Amino acid sequence: MTAAIFLVILLGAIALGMPIAFALLFAGIGVMLQLGQFDSQIIVQNAIGGADNFVLMAVPFFILAGELMNAGGLSKRIVDLVGAFVGHLRGGLGYVAIVAAVLLASLSGSAVADTAALAAILMPMMRKAGYNPERACGLIAAGGIIAPVIPPSIGFLLFGVVANVSITRLFLAGIAPGIYMGLSLVIAWWIVSRREHSAVAPRTPMRERLALLGRGFWALLMPVIIVGGLKFGVFTPTEAAVVAAAYALFVGAVVYRELTVASIYHCLLITARTTAVVLILAAFAMVASYMITVADIPGQVGQWMTAFAGSQVLLVAAMMVAIFLAGMVLDFIPIVLIFTPVFLPIAVAAGVDPVYLGVVFIMNCSIGMITPPVGVVLNVVSSVGKISFAQAARGVLPFMLAELIVLVAIILFPSLVQVPAGWWR
């Protein structure tokens, strides 16, 4: 009964157009009233506690790092470097988009930022070379959503905070699945690009490749610093975010000299706006999370899932179906904040590794960003690529299917995540 009241209020408020943060707040208050435990002090204390979290300090710094990376020329140099090595292949710019997406994912945890950067750089080139704009935009969108899976990842940060799971372990466990997603796109693009009648770029001379490698060295060094520092305990995930932002600022302003005072101000402004949205969601989600715990909603949901309790695979699969459906209508961050406190206790009670659950959870949420009818990344790529949302949705289908196959494989065979994650310990 309590779970039904929570869902009715939450979905009803969203349907009326209320911002999701406030929908979460009112859903929590509704449960509080239903239990006869209304207390304004509890609401305020939990809201403050939700935003007043040291780990969440990493969010603005990783967002800032991504913005500085794009404005400072790191993204462009990575695209140029990858193009020099694989751009001469048939459908070469598609492979450039995939490899560049994987590399950019290791610099920025934002799918929106990576997709916007890739689309702005590659779409004019792909149009000029005769690529199908729908497929090109679909590929770039599918590549952009690798960003929340490969560290540094804002999604893993939020999941780790809500679930009280090691963020460093989540980061390291996300490396292999992110690479799987990239490889699945390579296979899908190889199949699709055989029907393309696009121009093939000439092979880049080795001397020019080495020159581009030298110019892109500083950009490529960033993920080595971040992942290496986390692996060897040099810094925490929060400190890694500060290092990433400072490094992107230094390289963009001093090495590449493309950052100006005006562009830095613009990056700070975007970061402040995005961070405000994330933190108010985290604050009000903590009120909902507290009431979810008090009302034992995980226990009620667990009763609904008793049919799957005998199998970890079926249980995780059922949860992922629910998250996939939610991803059609909700954005990435609200899904993490709403479903994590509900599903995690059920999964842990069934013996599911919380780090593994976090990986498939975030992968699923990422795929939701290219799933109609909302698909925030599809909106970004259609806007930058100058095509309609419907065209972008059609173009992304084969690549979304490839990534869904990877997700299903990981659900069926958890060792695909757990074994590589063990190599990093």
C-alpha cells in the first residue's frame, strides 16, 4: 500500500509537469503523512544531509573538467589523433567516433558533454563525406553514453553515495563494460557501414600520425593520471575530480592555449547550473530515500519479486527491465536516486554483489539516455547534428540494440564484470 502511494504521488506529480526533485520531495511527504509521522524537522535534516556530502563535491569538479576539456581543445585533439589512425578505413569516420567516444569517456563522466563535443566536431565532416546523417547521429549518441560507464563517472559517484558502496571499486569495475560497449558499436558499425557509399579518407603518413600523437599526448595522459591515482590510492574519487579539473585547466590554458577568460567563465557558469540541478535532486531524494526505508518499501517490493528470489540472474534481470522502462520517461540522475534505495537492499539480501549491481544499473541508465520518447542524448545529438528527434531515434536503433546485447550478456554472465574488476584490485 505504501509503495503504491509513493509511486502514485511521484508519477502523478511528474505527469503534471512538476520538476522531478520536487516530485520526489512530495512523494516522501506523502508517505510520511500516510504513516502519521509528519515532521518538518526530519524533512529539513534529510534534505540538508542529502546535499551535504563530501563525496558529492566530486560532481561539480568532474562536470567542470568535462567543460574545460571541450573548451580547451582536448576533445578536438583526441578526434584528430584517432582519425589519423583509423580514418582511412571504409566507414572510417564512424570508427573515429567510437574510439574517440571511448577515450573521451575516460576524461569526462558526462554523456551530454561528450556527445555534444563529438557531434560538433564530426557531424560536419561526416556530412561532407556522404554519410547518412541519421546513422551518423545515432552512432555518436550511442558512443556518447559510454561516458557514465568508464571512469570518471558521475553516475557511479551518485550510486556510490546512495548505496554506500566504494566509488573506487565502482570506477575500476566500469572499465571493462565500457570497452565491451565500444566493441559492440564497432561490430554494429561494421555491419551498417557496408551499405554506406561515403568517401574514404587517404591514409595519414606515419610522420603526421606521430606529430598528432605528440600534440594529443597531454590529453591522453589525463585518464592515466586519474585511473592510476585511484588504483594506487594516491587520491580519493573526490580528489581525483579536483585533479581532473585542474589538469584540464592547465592543459587548455597553458599547453594548448585555447582557454580564454571568457571561455573559463562560460565553463564555470554551465558547471554551476548543472551542479545546482544535481544537488537539489540529491537533497530531496534523500527525503524520499529516508521515508522509503522507514516505510519498508524495499520489503514490499521484495514481496512482489519473490518469484525471482531463487535466482540472482532473474532477480537482476527483473530489476533491469524496470529500470529500462523508467529510462524511457525519466532522466539518468533521478533513476539512480529513486531506484537505488529500493533495489539495493533486495539485491544484497539475495547475495548480489553491490558493485556488480552498480555497473549494470548505470549501464542501463546510460542506455535510457538514447531511448525514446525522452532520450536526452538523442535531443542533444539531433540539435547539434541538425536533424529531427525522430530521425535520430531511427538512426540509433542498431547501436542501441548492440549495447542492449552487451547488457544482457553481463546480466547472464556476471563474471564478465567481476573477473576484470578483480584484475584492478
